[in-house]
Amino acid sequence: MSNASAPIELGLPDRDTRLKLFESVITGTRNGVVITTPDGSVLYVNPAFTEITGYSRDHVVGKNMRMLQSGRQSQSFYEAMWLSLRSQDSWSGSVWNRRSDGEIYQEWLTINAIRNEEQETIAYVGIFSDISSIRSREHHLERLAYVDPLTELPNRLLFRDRLCQAIAFARKHHHGMALVIVDLDGVGAVNEQYGHQFGDRVLQSVSHRIHATLDECDAVGRLGGDEFGIILSGAVDRASTALAVEKIRGAIGMPHDESELPVSVTASIGIARFPDDSNQAIELIELAQLAMFAAKRDGGDRWRYYADMGTQSQT
């Protein structure tokens, strides 16, 4: 009976067969492969090199790899790369290069030195992959995490971070600022009458109008549903806050010509101020929301300071 666990001996292919195998691997890989002389002149490129860079084999063979440089890396970057190659025979890192059509792309490049029996460097082999699409997907996922897809405004998470920065700036410069919470009145009725697609266009219109009223140092975000948050960094006192809020309220209340039947929406607005009401971002949001709810209970289309919760709201 044969022993099933006995090792199977495989004969090594001859030199010509090994070369064909290696060539098949190099030509078939989706990574770009380039072989250069010690001074960087191209000896060989595989098909993936052409696919990624746009340069044909005939165009690059005999030329120096410097032709792909994008200009984004400094001379010191390449000096450090060559120092690593000469001292360690290898280097890996992210490189910005330029395709034949001029497009700049990012690649992950690994370079290894090839030495002969006398330990002299006779060539360098570079293997690289185009990571632009990976970086693009990462950017897209990051955008989904921090940006509201409908209005393209900062979402609640990013808005809270912006608020923390605004508070830190106001604290450093010893002045006040205002946080405004805007909740649109009657958008549910608009959705029921005209459909959610029309309601979405109204929300987009509101976001554009709010943004257009703000100063460069201010910020707006969509906190969810029909609710927007506004940071008025330049509203150093109540008088400047009132002027800014009235401007916002007026912009929102203008008819929205999103179809043949323009509609108007109003807003319930709550205001909390730093440092008078709180010096913490989350608490400022909560207090401004309480003021907004109070304005909505009073009938909407008005604004209210959290500090004035015990008095009549502003109309």
C-alpha cells in the first residue's frame, strides 16, 4: 500500500521554462513593473506599466524615469529615496507621478536593487500600483461620514467639530458668539402636497439661502430632517446676533420657486450664546434647541433667545 502522506517530489523546471514562467508572471500582473539601469534609464516595462502610465514601451525604454515625475515631491524626497536604495537595497513609499496625458496620480512604489556576484548594483526593479482609486474611495467614504448628501453641508458630527473650533477661537480672543438652531415650519405639509422630491429641493434652496447670508467666519450645517445649525462667530453681542438672525429669517421666508407653484416656508429659531448661556458645544446645541422648541410652541415663524425663555419670544 502506498503511503499517502509521503512527500511528492517535483522536478525543478529547466532554465528556459523558469524564464518563461517568470515572464508570464511579470506580463500578467496588474502591478506596473519597470527595470532600470543604476542611473535610472529604463530597460524594460510590462503591459501594466503602459496601462497605468499611458506610456508605451517604445516611448520609455532608454529614457530616464524622471520623465514621470509630477513635481509634487521635493528634491530632498528623492535624495532620501536614493540614500535608502544605496544603503539598504530597497525603498517603499507613496509617490505622485504624471501620466502621459498630464494627469497626476498617486502610486505605491517598491524598488529593489539587483546585484551581481561581485555585489555591484546592475539594475533596479520597481513594482508599483495605482492607489488613486483607493484614495478616491477613502475621500468619498470620509465625505459620507461628515457631509449631508442632500445639501452638501456639514452634518451633525462635522458641525459639532466646527462649533468646538469656533468656541475655542472666541475664548482665545475674549469675545462672544452665537449658536442658532433653525427648524423649518410646515415642510411636512409641503411634502404631502407636492411630494418629497419637491420638499428636498426646498431644503436645498434653504441651505443655499442661509449660506448666502453668512459672513466668511460663520458656518452652517444640516443637523437632520428640517433642522439646521448656524455658527455666528461674528455675532459678538446680542445686537449683532439679532441683525444676523433677522437676515436669515427673511431669506428663508421668501417664496421658493422650485416648481410652477412657488411655496413659502417659515422657521422657528432658537439662539444660545457663548459664554453667557454655556461654554460647552453640546450644551449650547441643547439650549438653542430648547429655545427653538419654545419658538415653535408659540406658533413658529419667530426666534427666541434661550436666556429669554421666561419672556415673550421675538417675532
